[in-house]
Amino acid sequence: MKTKMFAVFALMLLMFSLMGTAVLAQENTVGSKALEVSNNQSQASTSVFWDKVRLAFTFNDEKKAEINLKIADKRAEKAGQLLEKNMTEEAQKYVEKHDKAINDSEENFDNIATNGDNESVLNALRATVKMQYLLDLHKEKFITVHSEILERQSERMDESKLNHLESAFSKIENKSDEAEARIAQKQENLIARYKVLTGASDEEVQSILDGFRAEFKDTAQQREDRIHEKETSIQNNKDNMNQRFEHNKGLGNKSK
């Protein structure tokens, strides 16, 4: 029996490997500029493939949600890399893949059982806290990518390229914010349900939430501070670039 199970597992892994080869070839062949795609992009595709293998062999919905958010990180990063190379259409595909990964993570979360006893409600409540933590990390990740691109391109990027970049990252951020808002609403619903089941007070519920949040290595405020620092850097770079665009337009008008 064990031999048969091992054979099935090995066969499935081989199939995923063959599928992965095809997927990587497709993802890294992006038009006439394909040769410009960096080794980092190729490595990102590879890691997404293995993330998908992990998903196939993961049966815990909370773990699946976490893996899908890691995939969303990599999709956003690759979209930024492609935009930096002025590969707008290809980048849009990765924005859409990012959105799908976010949707998948929320679907995984929705599958966490909340029926029945207090323990199942507490388990789901803890999952909302973890999802908020992971979404914070996701936001920090793509905002960092955004900031680093602007740092590198602050003196070279033209106005059209900047507009494409800002449009893509605005879509990514909006999708993340929407997911965060839905998780917050689900958390409120679970809190109300837990209070009805147990008669817990606001203070008792807050203590439970604080206990869940203490499991993570940093606080929500620390993550918010880091995100704010990156957002400030992004805005400063955009302001400087827009000043450069206006200055160049002024020079162009004078020359006419």
C-alpha cells in the first residue's frame, strides 16, 4: 500500500514538473523583449511554480491562503519589473494574476469552518488576525517594489512610463485594500457571533485578539510605520519627477 502511495506521489510530482516547464516557458516568453527579462524574473516564475506544487499538496485552508498571498507578492513584483522595462501589456497580465492570487487567498479563508462551537469561531477569528498580518506584509512588499523602481528610475523615467507604473500599482493596492476591508468585516461578524455564543465582553474579546496578534514578530503599528516611510519616499520621488516633467515642458515651450 505504501509503495503504491509513493508511486502515485512520484507520478504527480513528475506531472507537475512537466507542467511547470511548460508554464515557465510561457511566462518567460513575452514578446520581442523576452531576452530582456532578468534572471530574477525567471527565478520568481520558478518559485511561483513550486508554490503551486505546495498548494496541490496542502489541505489546510489557512496555509493555502498564506501560500496564495506569497504568490500575489511575486506577481506584483514581476509586474513592476516588466513595467520598468516598458513592457506594459505583459505587466498587465501579472497584475491580473496578482488579483487572482488575492481572490484565491480569500476563497481559502472563506473555507475555514465557522459552524458549531466556540472553538471553531475562535479558530476563524484567529485566521482573520493572521490574514490581516499577511495582507500587511503583502502591502509592504509591493510598496517596497514600487519605491525601489522609482528610486532607480527617478532621473530616466518619462511621464508616460510613470503613468503606466502608477496605474498598475494603484490597481494592485486597491485590490489589496479591498481584501483587507472584507477581512475586517468578517472579523467583526465573527466577534459578534462569539459574543452571542459566550456572552464575552468587549474587554475579553480585545484580550483574545491581542493574544493572537502577539504571535507575530512585529506589531501592526510597526508595519504601518514601515509602509508609511515607503509611501513618503514614493510621493517624494513622484513630486521630483513631475517637477522635472514640467521643467522640460517649459524648456520645450521656450524653444518654439
